[in-house]
Amino acid sequence: MELFEERGFEGTTVADIAERAGLTKRTFFRYFGDKREVLFSGTELLEAGFVEAIAAAPADASPLDAVAAGLDAMADRLQDVGDAGARKRQAIIAANPDLQERELIKMNGFATAAAAALRDRGVTEPAASLAAEAGIAVLRIAFARWIEGPPGQDIHELLHESLVELKAVAA
């Protein structure tokens, strides 16, 4: 992250990252496919926790409330990273169109996984996809508020506020 901040994403090479980390390029490639993956590592764990929490939501939870349970699980992990780290990462992504595209692909993957988890709970289409996509919209808006707001905010609260707003708009 420091190198990306100092030199920009395009100006940073895998060799630079490996050297800063005290690794060889070969070792770097054991952990990451390319330098983009440094910014997106952990996505699989984030998605897995999201899906597991949707599956574990109470049986009588509405599709959107099941997705909200998944968002809470994501918020736990994001809160661990902290808003300062998230701000730095997002600034790097915002400065590079290829990384923006990768971020959109990641969000689409979250929505697809959430819709599948909802279908596994017996939610039919189009309700499963609508609830999943709405949940990702809530995530994106709450996340933006979190990294743009004052340091130390609780992303859980921002997610809940955004979900309340969504329900009010949809009523």
C-alpha cells in the first residue's frame, strides 16, 4: 500500500513490492497472481463470511434481512481493517480505471453469491436477485460514507442506516 501511495499503482512493480516486503518475485507469485491481487486479497474470505451469514440468518428472515445479516458479517471484517486502511485502498482504486473495473467485478461476485445463498434458502427469482443487488447497493453507499466520513465511524451503523433508508424508499 505504501508503494502504491508513493509511486502510484502503475509506477509500482512486482519487483518493488517483493523487495519492500523482503521477498523474492518468485515468493510474491506464490501468494498473488499479480500486483492487483495485493489490493483484492481477502475478497474470498469476505464473500465466504457474507454467504455463511446469509445462510445462518433466522429461517423467518425476509430476503433483505438475510442479506443484512451477511452485510453485518462483512462489516465485522471491514471494521477490523479500519477506515484508514480502507481509505488508502479506495484512493488507489479510484485513481486507476483497471482497478475500478476489478472492484466492480468483485461487487458483482458478491451479489451473485448472495443471490445463490438466498435461493438456497428457498427464495425464488426475481426476489433473490433483487434482494442481493439491493444489499450490494447498501454496502456500496455505506462503505462510501464510511471512508468519506470522520475517522472512527462504525460501518455497522452506516450499513443499518442505509438499509433503513432503502426500506423507506421502497415502501
